[in-house]
Amino acid sequence: MAYLVVIEKDKHGFYAYCPDLPGCQTQGDTFEEVMKNIREAIELYIETLTEEDLMDLKSKEVITAFVEL
């Protein structure tokens, strides 16, 4: 299964979170580090879910778009 991840970069490094998994977030000094960390955070988060929670996630549809001004 694939999960949408949002990554933000600032002067302190990188911050990543998964909008589908409330509270699933991490940080890293490099892009590679934050990607490794968010993958681990998602895996650990999913381990805490019940079968019902997992089914709800699989049935969820996420749409992303850009809004141009």
C-alpha cells in the first residue's frame, strides 16, 4: 500500500508527515534521512492499527491538487 507523504524543508532540515495517519510525523537533516524516518514511522504506526482501522484506510480516497493564483 502507498501513503501520501508531505515533506517540508526549512533552515533546520526536513519535516515529513502522513496526512492519512494523524500524528505520524518525523524529521531529518537530509531528504534521504527524512524519507527513511517517515517510512519507519508509517510502519510503526500501521503496527498499532486494528484490522478494522486498516480496512478504513484502504477504502479511503485521497485527491491532491495545486491551486494556482
